[in-house]
Amino acid sequence: MDDLITKIKSVPNEIWWRTLSYIISAFFLVPNITMIMFLIYMGEYDFFSYDFFTEGIFGMKLFFVTTAFFLLISSLAIFSPVLLIVGKVKKKKIDKQLIALSILFTLITWSILILEFISGADTARIFFVLGMCAVIITHISVLIYFKAKAQFISLGAITFCIVFMSFNWSAQSSKVISIGLQAFGVGGDLSITITNAQSGVKTKGKLKLISPKFIYFTPSTEKGVASYSLSNVGYYVVDKK
């Protein structure tokens, strides 16, 4: 036991602080930032689901992880050369095959983005995602190559930037959250048909969110978001096309 304590004490403080910054980034920053974006999503469509946050913890975390994973992969696919450039500046040895793969995937990704622009895609959403990815890749670079002090400064900076962007461009932020919801067929403006359990009457609309107790959707014949109690639902069909 004494040997273990001695070994722990022998670990430089810098390593402990860097480890703490990694833990905060992974288990505090990511889930809380994604939750803020989720609240903005609800605010954008003028509804709030209490039961989603109190009873849908597993589903909520799953959607958060899906959205965070999308942003992380997008950041690496779009801006991975930034990591290599920063590594070169910090005089780190980088494998040539890794450089080639990074450049190849980045070129493919940017080619797809250019085609999206040409085809008339939602440019506001694309620019928003690019901005988010630029902030994320900067933080990843700091986590990899810089000391603990810089990492904690980066934590504060990335939190401010993402929250600021999400509040100021709430429509685009909501579309990013929609990606996770659409992946599981529980929201994101997918088409839905709800059949009443008693009368058999069908109601169609655009799905915003399925929570443990309610379906939140925009009826095809009305404006605004309506809630439909799952206790009154015979069955529902979500079109993911």
C-alpha cells in the first residue's frame, strides 16, 4: 500500500491536471453542452418535455452521445489536417501514412460539402456545423499538444463559443440536434401518422420528439406543436425516408 501511495505521489502534477481536463471534457463538457443544445431545440419549436428529462434519462443520453459523436467525427473529417499542423509546430513526429490518410479523407469530405453547396443544400446549417467543428478541433488540438493550463483555458473558450453559437443561431443548432433524433426515428421533423387507440382516427404531422409519455408533433393541418398522450395511442408510424 505504501508503495502504491509513493508511486501516486511520484506522478508529476502536470499529468494529474491534464487527466482532469480530459475527464471534464468527456464527462462534463460534452453532455452538458449537448443538453443545452437540446433545450434550445425545444425552445425553437415552443415546447418543453418534463418527462423526457425526468424519465427518459437513457434515451436522452443516447441522443446526446449520437449528436456529440456526429460533431466529433465531422470535426476530424473536415479539419484533421489542423491536428497535423499543430503537431508539426509543436515539433511532434507524425507518421507519413497518417498524414496521407488525413489529407485524403479531408479532400473527400470537402468535395462532398462543395457538391452540397452546388446542389442548393441548407448553407446556413452547413456553415453552423463548420463553425462548431472548427471550435471542437481547436480544443482537441489543445488537449493533445498543450499543457494543462492551456487545456483549462480552452475548456472555458469552447464552452463559451458553442453556447454563444447555439443561442444566436438556434435554428441551425436545432437542426444539428435533429440528426440524433432522426437516427432513432424519434424526432427531427420526420413524418408521423398516429392512430387513436379508441376511435381509430389517424392524425398526421411532423414529429418533433417522442418522450416517455407524449408525442410532440406539428399537425399537418395546424401550426405550432401539439402533444399526444401515448396512453391514447393505438400505434404510430414514423417515416424515416
